[in-house]
Amino acid sequence: MALHRPLCRFLALLVLALQLLGGSARLAGPTYVSEYYSQAPQKLSLYHWYGSARLFVFRVPENTVVMRMILQTSKGKGAQCQNINITAHFRAGAPPVINPLHTKFGTNTVALPSFNITIPLLTRDHTNVFLNISNPVQGDWFVAAHLPEDDGKIELKGFSAKCSYIFQPQMFVQRLLNVPVLQPNTSRRMSVSLIHPVTHMRIFIPENTVQLAIQITNCVVNNQVVEACPVTLLIGSNSLPNSYLKVVHCSESVNCKKTLASPPWMKWLPVTVENSNADWSVFFNIAAQLAVCTPTESGYLPILFKNLTMFSKDVTMNNEEMFAASMRTNTTEATNVQRSCFRTRPVLREALDIASVRFYVLNGPEVAVTSDYPIILLLNLNTGRDSGGTIILNLQLNKTSLLTENATVFACLSAGSPVIAMDANSVNCGEVAMIVGTRLPGLEFRPY
């Protein structure tokens, strides 16, 4: 038996070495974390006003790659429990706009429709529905559920029994740890294979970015250089009802490059590369370029600070006097971009109460608009209390320097970043950009 001890020790060391190597290989790959969230079940009633709906909110963590919504519905037992449909609405960033009564909104009102699914409660007393979303946008996700419209019949209390309809949403997410960062103007060597068919990255979009370009080059498949890379490039995140996700099938073109205007400012933007053939090992270089407009010094902050400090000395100023203070218009200069940039005007946010705010244009309310550079007005709606509600914009064209020519002003309202390029013939603005905005009614001036 003594002759076999060195051999046994060698085998034990060999097994230990293989385990360590296997552990190192696992550590080298992506690390996923699964999380589960649940909301308390709520009882639903027939819809007759917005209070009949039930609203739920979930927060999707950063770097989430897969989100699964689990919708559990049930109903009571008895003759009073009829077959019925439950409608669930979904929206990222704000509560969904629902309209079960099919009422009409006011003139010049834009109401974005929500993504919804219908859950039938038939013979079974419970039903489970699953909704899978890959690359979901991080942050708050809202779910609203309601029953069909109330038929309006009058029921005497105590003479008829009501059926109980229960709705409970749950969320399962899988997020990635240590996501590689894609630096601008820096090429990075990445790969996808049978073991890791998907590669996740992210890039930070600074403020005043007007354009993002991502390109894949130097593609090698199974140790052979190829021109058309057999991968799929995904830029952005999925959201409901709209989506910022842009998909590029690199195998369809030799030049795998995607240029996007108006990426969302001050956010981490996911970048995903998927293998088109699971049996291939693909190595490639990926690089990103950003076109940023750098604002010059605005010049209004010292004056505004001086005006605000006057309140501490028992000196009162009204809004008109404060706005009439000498301000200098904020302009921008183009950096790494071969076209016109934009100008900005400072906007003051005034809280009227806990549920409403008002915005003022400093040194306004007049804003000069020219055909050379678009002007940007930034409305701060990131306080955490601004989800939902209604934005009311009042735009007027009161004068122009043109005496014998017609003038038209195009305006676009968008979230995340401004839409610089606008098509005068399209219903929406920024249809070719990463963020699609809502085009406001055009303001026209005719001298005759």
C-alpha cells in the first residue's frame, strides 16, 4: 500500500489543480445574480373610474439582462363568479395611460398608449401569465390592472354576492456583475462562443452628446479572418411601450457600424453582442465614438446667486425683476462633429405645491429662435416626484424679423435628450434617432 501513496497524492493534486483551473475559467466568464420581487395581492372591482385600477411599481436594478414579470390572477368560487378578462398595462418610467371608458382627450393633447395584455379568467379559478423582456431599461416599472367597465346595474346590498378577483404581480430579474466598460475612441477585443454566446458591455453617455457611433471590426471566426462578422449588435434597452433598443445584423454587411443621434444623456447605455451561430467562436474589436457639444460659460449663475442672496437681507424681488437681470445666452461649440450644434437657455423650476411645478425661462419669457442653430430648453423632471401627471406647454410666436417671408417654428418634446434633427414632414420627431420625441404643432407667421 505504501507504493501507491505517492500516486494517490499525485492524483489528488491533479484533481485539485483541475478544480482550480475550472474555477478560474468560471470566474473569467460573466457572473449573474438572480433576484426576486413580489407585491401584495390586490382585489379588483369592475371599472367605473381611475380609482378602480390597481397600480404597482417595481424597480429594475442596474445591469439587468433579463426581466420576467409573473402575473398571478385568481377568482372566487360560486355562481356569481363569471368568466372575465383582466387587463394589465405596463410602462417604464411613469404610470401607464389607461382609458377603459374610451373617453376623448382634450385638443392638442398627446397621450402615449401603454403596452397591455389581456388575461382571461375562464373555467379555472386561477391563471398565471409570464412576460419576458431582455435588456430592460433600469429604474421604475409600473403595472396597472383593472377589470372591464362596470355595467351600471344597481344592486341591493345583502341580496347579491360579489365575486372576488385577485391580481398579484411578481418580478424575477437576472443582472450581470462587473460589466465591461466601453471607453470612447478605444478599441476593445471581445469574443462570443459556445460557452458564452452573449457579451454584455456598457458605455456612459455624457451630457450634451448629439451622436453615438459603434463599430465592429477585425472579425475572426474559428481562427479565420472574415469580412462580414456573424454577430448581432444590440444598442440600448427595452422599454414599454417605446423601446430604445437598436439592432444591427452584422452578417448582412461588411461594414458593421451603427450611428445614432440623440442618445440619452447622463446614463449608462447597454451594448450587447450576440453570436449568430452557437457552434462558432468569434473574436472581434468593438469601438465607440461620441460627438459632444461643449457649452461655453453661461454667465448667469453669479448674477442669479447674487439675486437669491438678497432675500437673506430682507430685500424683496419679484419674478419680473429677477428675470430681467442681465443674463448671457448659453451657446455651444461643436466638438468632433462636422455640423451645426445648438444653443440653450437656462430654465428655472418653481414648485407651486407638492404635486405641481412651473418652469420659467430666465431672461424671458421671449426666446429667440434662428434657422442656424436649434435652441434647447431643459425641463428638470428628475426629482422623484414627477412620475405621471401632465405637462402643459404654451408656445406663442409673437414677432419675427422677417417682413416679406413666411416663418415656421418646429418644436419637439423628448425625454432623455433633445432631438436635434427634425423632419418637417414626419408626425413624430427623431424617427431616425435613438430617442423619438413628440412633435408639437408648428407655429407659423405670415406677413400677409
